[in-house]
Amino acid sequence: MTPSFLPTIGRPAGFAAALFLAGLGLTSCGDAKTAEQSADGSTMTTSDTTTTMAGADGMAAGAKPVKPAGPAPEWAPTIGPEMQTVIEKLASLSGPTPPEKLTPAEVRKGPSATDATMAVMKDFSIPTPPSPLDTMTKEVAPGVRARIYTPKGATGPLPVVVYYHGGGWVIANLDTYDPSVRALAEKTNAIFVSVAYRQAPENKFPTAHNDSFAAYQWVVKNAASIKGDPTRIAVAGESAGGNLAAAVCMMARDKGVMQPKHQLLVYPIADYSMNTPSYQKNAAAKPLSKPFMAWFFKHYLRTPADGNSPMISLVKAPNVKGLAPATVITAGIDPLMSEGKMYADKLQAAGIAVKYQNYDNVTHEFFGMGGVVPQAAAAQDLAAGELKNALK
């Protein structure tokens, strides 16, 4: 039976994360760490071997096959067993009220897909290896922080990827999408700068977009100071973050700033209409549904007219020539699938090199679940390969 409520999407790791990390013998990023202030005032984590679910691509000794408790839900009859198990766990952690009926403050306090994935790993005895990355946090623009992930022992200069997290410009944070960033950083041997842009409804459109571009500009100007190569910079993001990464490419072109070498767009928000074939097919999908997406638009946009901006509706941008080569990844059980494919097609029609891949049988938010969902591990490998080729 399909639960009568919608679990949440991309919520920050809260009580559930702490609970299940403790159960796994792990700590959330930044917890129980020895931090020190560097000369420029940034916070540097000196011993960050935080274990996350970032890279468990195979079934380790002692792990059990991941199997769902019930039949496939009506809204996703073809859902993969591992994906369904995570969705079931998220449903069990979430309250009975649909997220679009809650306030942003309430949704931010709830469990996330990351929490659910960690809980599944605990349930099925799936271990995770230590993450060989150092991290530090730094203010990269007024009100905008970033967490910088650097491969341990790196002497540089390394390529740099500016990453934007999801959450509909309203919810989630750096911790929520930490697994995705760690997986990509480890697979690419690149420095990742994960941006904590300001969120709505406290900060309406175009604040998140402007913050994202400001962070990109900071990286272009300061890459060398973080052991990065200023000539090898890419952008990446998931969901709203995919939208931001694409918009940053447009803003860089229009403002005469260096264009990224590549843009990785994972199920990006690319159309305000909410009337595409995948919206019609997956209107009741979880963790992202059509009503929940409308909730995000309501809280971020100042007026409905903002939805027609090319910064929001990427597919309606009048000109996409001159933008970076792209990798676009979508999920088959996701309202955003069609618009992601539409934007990939639009870029390709403008003569831009595009690698597009859809992963069937998985939902929105699957990308960071490499420790549990096989399609996620495959998608991470694809994305990392495309980034590495672009940043040689």
C-alpha cells in the first residue's frame, strides 16, 4: 500500500542523521573534529576522515541484499528494489503531513533522503570506507559560505569543481548533499567547493542565483589559494543546484567571466510550467511530487513572472550558445525528467557537446545514494568520468 503522505526531499540531516550516524559508528561532517583557525580566518578541519556513504559501490562482506518490505507503490510500479527500500525508510521517518502543507522551517527540521539512506545502510549492514578528504569552510561572498573538499596529501594545482546543492532553493544544506560531493571528489581527485547560498523564503529570487555566481567568481579569482588550478574549473549541481550551475554558466558568458570547462547537471530544475510529460506521469512521485515542486516555486519566486526568467526556465533561454559542454543526468521516476532532457537537447541543438543519461527505476534524489542504489553508483561513475575528461 502506498503511504498516504509524501516524504520529504533533500531536507537537512537533523535528529535522524545524528541517530543513524551514531548507530553506524560515524559522525556527521564537522562533529567531533579538531578544527583550527587559519590565518585568513577560515575554519580548517585538520583530521577529516569522516565516514560517509559516498563510495560503497559494491556489496561488502557481511552486508545483506537490500530488499523492500512491501510491493512497489502505485506511483512507481517499475521502481528498483534498492530505491524502493530507501523510499520506504524515508516514509517511516517522515510525519503524516505532506511537506507542501508545512512551513519551510518545519520541513527543514524533518528527515532527508540522506538520513533514509544511512538508515538503510545500517539495517542491511552495509559498511562505508573512510573518506580521504580534508575539508575547510570559508566565506566566499557576503553571507555565502562554502565547504572546500581537498584530496588528502594534495599538493596541487588540482582541478576545481564548484558544486551547488539541491532543496528547491528553500531547504537542505551542505550536510544533506555531502555524500554526493564526497563521491565525486574521491572519483575525480579534484577539489570541490560546495556552496551554501542563501535560501528562500528569507531570500527570494534571484538571491540564490546571485550568490552562486559570486561563489563561482571567488573560485576563479582564488583557486590558487586552495591548491586549485584557475584554468580548470567546472560547475555541478543537483535539482535546484543543477539549475544554479546552468545559470552560472549563462551569467559567466553574459558578464564576460571565464566560462567553466564543464557543467554537470543532475536532474536540474529547468522549466516553470510543471506540465511536461514526466510531470504528468510522475505527479505523485516521491520524494518530489508536483505539489511539492509548486511549494518550492511559491517560496523562492517573488511573483509567477519570475518563473519565465531563463534563470529558472532554462529551456526558455533565448540563447545558450557559448556555454560549457554538459553532462545531464535524469531519473525515470521524477517530475523533472522531461525538462532535463529538453535542456540537454537545447544545448546540443546549439552546438554544445552534451552527454545525456537517464536512469530508469529510480526517483529524484537517487544520485547521492551510491552506497545502496546501484544506479546511483553508476551515475556517479559517469559524472566523474565526464568531469575528469573535461578537466584534464
